[in-house]
Amino acid sequence: MNRNLCIIPARGGSKRIPRKNIRSFMGKPIIAYSIEAALNSGLFDEVMVSTDDEEIAEIARKYGADIPFMRSKENANDFATTVDVLLEVLEEYDAEGKEFENMCCIYPTAPFITEAKLVEAFEKLSRENLDAVFPVIPFGYPIQRSLKYYNNKLRFFFPEYEKSRSQDLEKAYHDAGQFYFIRTENFVRNKSIITENTGGIIIAEMEAQDIDTETDWNLAELKYELIQRTE
């Protein structure tokens, strides 16, 4: 059995930012950052891109990734989930007689990923015998004091915390949306990334950026440039 497989899911039909997965980010296609971090980490027996798009496949190969098969039309639409795509990839490898102890799903629009973060996550996965590990970011404000609109009026989601001091409330975190290091056998059995035995590595808000709009893209480039200046 092989040890680690890296899967980078990159379909061609992005809507909000057309051709997002191969758009130039600070001088090279954004997917290149994910591929290079995976290759430079030295963790993987294979780094592959799952795509339905020939141009994405060509660019991925240029930066060193494998495209052993193309993604099915069924899992290239707007409704296919990350879990669907990962299961399809594992099934294709299984048909070729290849099995992997662990896999890492790296998103193609995550230029802040570094080989050091990948190594840290893998070491935590192995050391603590976890089902999965992924980077998380602390919320900047206590979610217990969050607000909602109800009948066009503001209301607390959790009224019981209205008078609580911020420093007394439990810290909350959210998925950084960069990568997931997963034990393959448990994933296939549970068909879920997050289980009761999932861990995280904490990163700073400056080290990640959701990229769903043009504003997000510009913010990501500003953050990236600032990080490069301070290193």
C-alpha cells in the first residue's frame, strides 16, 4: 500500500470568477501554488489533479502534477461535493490496483498553503492517530454574541450570552478552506471529512483568504504580497 496521495480538485466550470482555478495570481496560475506546496513537502507518493477541463489538466502537468484520469461529468457539475470527488478518485485508483493509507485534499485556490503546514498536519494526524486534520482560524469576535435579523429587527442568536464578557466565552474556530489530511480507510467508511476524531492546526487570519469574488481575489493578493515582504 502506498502511503500518501494528494488530490487537488479543480473543475473547469467556476461561475463567480470564470476560470478561477488557473487564473494568474501574482504571476502564475493560482493552482500552481497548491501543486508546488504538495511536491515540495516530500510527503506524497502521488500528486494528482481531478479535473474535467483539458486546459486545467495541461497547466497542472506543467507544474508537476499527474492527471491519471479525467473527472466524470457527474462530479463536475455545481452540485457535486468535495466528498463526491474524493470518493470518485479513490474508486478510480482502486480499479487500477492502487491504495493509499492517507490522502490530502488541497484546494486549487489556496496560495497561502506551505509545505510546512502540510508537514505539521501530517505529523499531527500520525502522532495523535486522528481521522483527519485541517487548518482552522479563530473567529475574530465571539460567536456566542452573534446577531440575526428576525422580522427585520436585530436579535441575538444566543440571548443567554447577552451580558457575558467576551473574555469569558469559549473560543470558536472556522475551516480555513485550504486542505484536509485524511485517513483514507476511515473516510471511505464514514463518507465524511469531519468525525469525532478530527483535529486541527490553528493558523492566523492573515494566512488564508476565501476567494469567491473579485474583492476576495484582490484581498488575497494584498495579503500574499504583505506576507512576502515581511518574511
